[in-house]
Amino acid sequence: MKCEICNKNIETTFMGKILGTYIKDDKGKKHTICFECQKKFNNNKTKILENIK
């Protein structure tokens, strides 16, 4: 799985969970975000959605 902002591979835990988050846009589509990008945008949903490619 890749981050939709920086296109880096997102690591997973041994249980299959990602080390990052999913963010839904207005249409209900899920976007995967890595931990570094989440930290870079201060976990602000509107800033993250503006920077998705």
C-alpha cells in the first residue's frame, strides 16, 4: 500500500494494520496516508485532503 501524498510504501504491522491512517474525502473515498505525512500536516484533515495527488 502506498501513501497518496508522497507515494512511499506504508509499512504494516504483523496483524496487517497500516502504520498510518485512512482519511475519507467528501465523496466517501478512503485515502491512505503514511505516518510521516500525517505528522508533517499536523494531522489536519483539510490540509491533508488538499495535498492528495
